[in-house]
Amino acid sequence: MKVLGIIPSRYQSSRFIGKPLIDLKGKTMIERVYNGASKAASIDTLVVATDDQRIFDEVLRFGGKALMTNTRHQSGTDRCAEVLGHFPDFDIVINIQGDEPLVSAEQLEQLLSAFEDPSVQIATLVHPWVSSSDLENVNRIKVLANHEQNAIYFSRSSLPNLHYAKHQEFPWLRHIGLYAYRVVTLHKISQLDPCLLEQAESLEQLRWLYYGFPIRLVTTTIETPNIDVPADVEKVLPFL
């Protein structure tokens, strides 16, 4: 099983412009993400996919691999699909978030282990602990699983509705936004038209479920903080 690791990286983030190039104790964020992901032994080749020359040049500066991609991509998945055209001999693609400077190689290995099951087409990580504030937070994505540990639905809302439940408790799962795909599946899902569920929740993975692509949920207790907005930087610095 040959694995391609792709780190989509954009300069024009709506909430934090230029964040891949911010300095985090002497290294840019994209360098820290790249270095952390490169420790995953199962990843054969690692590449940054960007649409910005500044990020491209920075990756080459610290000795990493980078590719310039189309500026019109709406998602990291689309960017990953374009990169595949340059790497035809791989079996699995893992999409690594470019805003997690503390990315854990162990976490990446956990996700990739799902593909030991030949029926798995797409896999993503979930955390088994969900707080009451998470349930109300629209930026914390909740997931429902079926008996095979495949996703039933992802939502920004608290699911399911417990109005008729005898106990106000449920084995909620919280989504961690790392994905891996078989190459043939990535090609297929990148060609799908958007659906209303995806647009209503602003969650791309609902498109895949809508068109019948199962998503295997891999449980992890490892979680590393990401940097969405400038205020998040101070939360990360003590761990570097």
C-alpha cells in the first residue's frame, strides 16, 4: 500500500490571512506541519499543495516538496485530486490539515490503519469525548456512526434529538478533520456535484455520503490544537 501525504495550504484564509507563513518559535507553521507529518512511517511521499508562490518558495526553502495548484479549488479535496495527476502510482491519499503545527504522526498512522480493511474507501478520525459546550458549538462537528463504524451523518447541531430518550446521554462522537481516501475514490468524489445537505451544513463530507460513499470512522484519543484565528497562536506556542 503506497501512501501519498498531501498538505493543502492557502495564503488567503478568510479568518487568518497568511497563516501558513507565520513564525512559530523560529519556524513557519507550514514547516512545522510538514516536519510533523513526515514522521509518519506509512507515508511514502509528502507534498504541500498550494496556490501561492510565497508558500511554494517557503516549502522549497526548508527542503520539502511542493506543487502549485489551481487557484479556483473550493476545497482541500479538490486540491488533492489535482495533485494526484502528478503521482499516478499511489494507492492511498491522506489529506493533512495545514493549520496543525503539532500534527501527530501516531494519529496519521491510526487513520491509515483503516485501509487494512479492503472495503474501506474513505476514512476519517473521531474523538469519543464530547462536552456539553461542544454539542452547542457549531464549529465542533458531531458524527453519528452505524454498527460497522461507518458515518451515518455529520452535523454542526447536536444529534440525535433526545426528546423521547429515557436518559439524556448518548455515545456522541466529535469529528477531527483528517481524511484519507483510496485513489480511485478520490478521483470519483472530486467529480461529484454539490448537494443541498452539504450546502445547509457547510460540510463537504455530506456530499460523499449523499452519493453513497461510506466513510469509516477511526476513533482516536489524540487531539492536537489547530490555528484558525490569530488568537489560537498563543494556545499552541507552549507546546512547541
